Amino acid sequence: MNDIITTACKFVTSSIGRKILVALTGACLLLFLVGHLAGNMTIFGGESTAAGGSSWIDAYAVGLHSMPAWLLWAIRLGLLAILLIHVGLTLVLKYENYNARTHYQKEGTLKATFSSRTMVLTGVMIFCFLCFHLWQLTFNGNPADCYHHILAAFSNPWCSAFYIIAICCLFLHVRHGVQSVFQTLGLATRKIRPLYNLVAIAFGVVVCGLFISIPVCVLTGILH
Ligand code: HEM
């Protein structure tokens, strides 16, 4: 038992161990994002189902809330723990990297893409967005009337603009994040790296494009 704890401690305190944990927690957050997007897409089912019942998205939100409270909270706390590990270890790695660089290296970051240079900034923006989003839709929402709540929120152009900007930051973050997961887990060779780059861009465009389509469709009256 002691050996397992010692190995786990060594792993977390080593730079590569931290990097792997950041990659794995990032991958979990990406999976959540895909699941959340799939749920949100039910909004395009319209205000009510063909049978005249509540909308698909209301049914989806009510379904989520009808799971046992302990399970819902276990999932939420698990997600929060994953997010905190991801953010905390990233900041530790950034700090260590910065301290390990020479003055010359600190002057300019060569060959780094825009999205990689702005990871901390986009991460902070996503975190602020998440706080607002949870306050607006989770803690002040009514699952049985999720459709109208989302419509009311996005009918405000400022609110929609904030979502669109935050999701553009998410695009930059995810675009670099997806690529880094492959790199850190040792799956990227020099030959296959451009392919992963394309996969990362395609993933970001599809996921973020679909998220953005919701406020855009509310503002343009397609969703009403
Ligand atoms: C147009 C875009 C989005 C819409 C319409 C939307 C909609 C919603 C709704 C309705 C809920 C409340 C679910 C419920 O508890 O009944 C929710 C929760 C949540 N959303 Fe979003 N969301 C969007 C984008 C995002 C993005 C980009 C992220 C992540 C960066 C995100 C992360 C979350 C999280 C973590 C929760 C809490 C889940 C829980 O209830 O435990 N959402 N969202």
C-alpha cells in the first residue's frame, strides 16, 4: 500500500506525471463537452415535440435532474475535481517552465502558435464564463422550462455576445488542447503531427461552431 502511495506521489510531483494528468483531465473535460453539446442540440427539436409534449431539451434537462441526487452530485463534484486538477497542475507547470527558462528564452516565444501562447488567458476566460453560465442556467434555471430559459437568455444580445466570445476562447483552448493530448501521451510522431493538428482544428470548429449556433439562431429568430 505504501509503495502505491509513494509511486503516486512521485508521479504527481514529477513534471511528466503532471503533464500526463493535465492531458488526461483535459481529455475528460473534452468528453464532457461533447456530451453537453449533444444534449444542447436537442434545442433544435423545437418548442414542443410532435406529440405536443414538452420540448426535447426540457425532457433532457428533466431527465438529468431525475437521477438520484447523490449520483448527480457525485458527477458534478467529480467534474469539479477534474477541472481543479487540470487548472491547478497547469498553473504549477507554467510556473516551473517560466522559472526554468533563461532570460533569452523569456524574450520571445518562437514557433509557438497563437492558441498555445494564449492558453492561460483563454483558460481564465473559460473559467469566468463557466461561473456565469452555472449561475445563469444551472442554479437559476428550471429544468422543466429549459427551452424558454435559454431563449430568454440569448434574446439579450449582450449575453449572446458574451457566450460567442467565450466559445471562441474555448475554440483556441480546445484547438491547442486536443493536439497536446496526443503529444503528451506520446502518440504524436513527426509524420503524424500535422494530421493531429487537423483533427484538433476540425474538432474545435465543429464543437464550438455548434455551440455558437444556439445564440446565433436565437438572435436571428430561427429558434423562437
Ligand atoms: C450555447 C451554449 C450552451 C448552452 C445553451 C448550455 C446550456 C446549459 C444548460 C441548460 C445547463 C443546465 C443543465 C441543468 O442542470 O439543467 C448547462 C449546464 C452546464 N454547462 Fe452549459 N451550455 C452551453 C455551453 C457550455 C460550455 C461551452 C460549457 C463548458 C465550457 C458548458 C458547461 C456547463 C456545465 C459544467 C454545466 C453544469 C452541469 C450540471 O448541471 O452539473 N456549457 N448548460
